Amino acid sequence: MNWIILLLAGCCEVGFSFCLGKAKGLVGFPWWEWIAGFAFFYVLSAILLAKATETIPIGTAYPVWTGIGALGAVLLGIFVFHEPATFWRLFFITTLVGSIIGLKLVS
């Protein structure tokens, strides 16, 4: 069950990355709306991570959490924010995913 909670925590990290990306370049109330979303997902992500570490070692949970967030942020950047999908970017994100899978397998 805590692996599912950890996955949700990582998805919340992707959520706060999305909000931060949407806030970029805005001013006034629209900026505050996206920053409020960022704060919400940030706090929820931390709470879920803390819950997941009740049974998952922190040395495993934290890298998996950040890896999910990094993978999600890269995919958001490519598909939503139209950032370049270069060979090296995809290569290194693939190695990150392999590392996350490896951590799950040895935990």
C-alpha cells in the first residue's frame, strides 16, 4: 500500500512542477492561483512521502519520489511546454527510470 502512496506522492510532485511551469511569465492574480496550486501539491506530496516512509526505507523512497517527479517534469516539459526532446535528454531520463525500477526491485 505504501508503494501506491509513494507513487501518488511522486504524481503530486509532477503536479507542483506543472503549476510552477504555468505560473512562469504570469503576473497578478493568475500567478497567485498557480502558486497556490504549487503550494497545495508541494505540501500534499511531502505528507504522502512521509506516510510512505513508514514502511519504505528513506534511502529508497526519496530517490523514487524524486525520480517520479523528474520523469514527470521532463515529460510535461516535452508534451505540454514544448521543450526539446533531444537524444541525450531521453537517454538520461531512461537511465533514471531504470534506476527507479532497480530500487524497487531491491527493496
